[in-house]
Amino acid sequence: MFKKGDLSLNMIIVAIIALLVLVIIAAIFTGRLALFNIGISDCLKVKGAQCMFECGDGYVQDKTSKCLTEEKKVDPNQVCCIPQDFTEIQE
């Protein structure tokens, strides 16, 4: 016959294992989503935007977009600059 404590201990162990599996799955998908977000926030995908070391006259910094290197990593030395006058970038 089973003791009442044995059943409880088994359920606790199963719950801990299930929780660990969920944490590992969440970590995997969170890492993948971060890579996806970098691709979307590419500065050069914005029409009229340019990657510069410093935004010059007529440009403002777009803090939502990132400048990427050839290896698709964020370039910390450059900022994404978009024209101040948005009529320049309309089709």
C-alpha cells in the first residue's frame, strides 16, 4: 500500500521537473525572439535612414532602429539617423 507522503513527494518531484522543462523552453524561445527583433529593427530597412557616427544637420537619431554590421550584430559605434523632414521619405 502507498503511504500518503509518498504520493505527495512524487507529485512534488514531477512538478519540479516540469517547471525546469518550461524554464528551459522559455529561455530557448526568448533567445530566438531577441534575434528576430534585431532583424526587424535594422536601420537600413527604414526608407531614407542612414547609419552614421553622429547625426548631422537635417537628421535626427532614431532610437528604435539599430545599425548592424555585416555579421548582423549591433554596431555600437554608429547610430540610425532619419531625415528631420519626413516629406523627404514619402514615396
